[in-house]
Amino acid sequence: MPDCRKGSVRIMKLKKKAVLFDLDGVLFDTEYMVARFMVEDGEAVGIHLPFDVILSWAGKSQEDFDRRADELLKDYGGIREFNRLTAHLPAKRPPFREVKYPYVTEMLEALKKRGYKTAVCSASSPSYVQQALEDGEIAQYIDYVISGHDLPVGKPDPTIYLNAMDVLGVKPEESVVVEDSAFGIEAGKRAGCTVVGHYDPQYHYDQSRADIIVDDYRKLMDILL
């Protein structure tokens, strides 16, 4: 697995036609904000939650997240009761423009100029994804958007990526998936794509299944362009 965090590593150019991106933790550094919002909602209803514990769940499947939250909130009736108690609170959205990872816009613009097809394949809701792309001022660079809410199965099942490739008219061997979590990386691998792991040191994902790891999108541009 080439690790492009190391400056001495040299990688051959990848000749591909499409790049398929996850959203949270890949285009936007939003994982920590989800944890912060949950803590803030808890405080508003008198429930004190440990931020570090919730942040450590970043990248888990929704099922795993809910299981851990049920255990943490067992004295309050579990995650469903927590959601009921906080349902009246104003919905919070991350400041997407502010938390967009460096060089995301430049990378997407360069990919489009070179004729790449692009997609965002996220487990988040369609409205959340659309708002992120619009607020982050990158919607114009994305050819196709698919939400896991529209599918019967989630990552690590590869359906979301297989669907995107079908719509874009590309084959797995012509596509690159950019992911951060182990579930997302596994989904990309099962779809038959080359998978790039986006590394952020504040999270501790297992990215051992990725084909390449990058911590700077200028390095991904060097590989693809």
C-alpha cells in the first residue's frame, strides 16, 4: 500500500475516468462537529455526554453507532429516547465552507478540466449532502450524487459505488474511490475500484485495505492528472 504521506514515496500515474468521493471526512472535516452537536444537544436536555468517546465512534456504521450510543445512554432510555428528547431542538449544520479540506476545490476543478467524471457517494441524507455541496461551493463540479438513504444497504456493501459507476457509465477498473473509514474503503474495494484513503491524523481509522493513502489533495492531483 503506497503511503503518500511519506515524501519519498513515488507512485505511477493512475489512468482513470472517474473519481467517486465520500463526503464527511473526505471533502469536509465534519466528523468532530457531529460529536460536538450531539454533546450540545445532550446538554440542552440535561444529559452530559463525553465528547472524546463520541468522537471515537467516527467512521462506524449507523448500526454500530446506535449500539454504542444505546450503551452510553442506557440510563436515559437509549438513543431513541435521546432523539425524542432532543427532537425539538434546532437542527444544526456544519459550516461547510469553513470545514472544507484544503485543495478540495482546486482538485475538483482540475479533475473536471481533464474530463474526469465525479460523484459523491455518502451515507448522509440527500438534503445534508446537497447543502454541503452548495454551501461548500463545489456542487458545480459533481456529476452525480447518491445518498445511502436511497439504498436498502449501506457501506461496506458496494451497492452505492456500483450504482454511481452505472450512472456515470464507467467500469470499476476505470474508477477511483476516495474514502476515510474502514467501512467506506471496504465498500470501494468490493466494488472493484482503486481506493484512496484520505488520512486525517485526528481520527484513527483502519485504512490498511486502501491501495494508496494521501493526506493532501495536491498529492492526489499528482497521481491522477
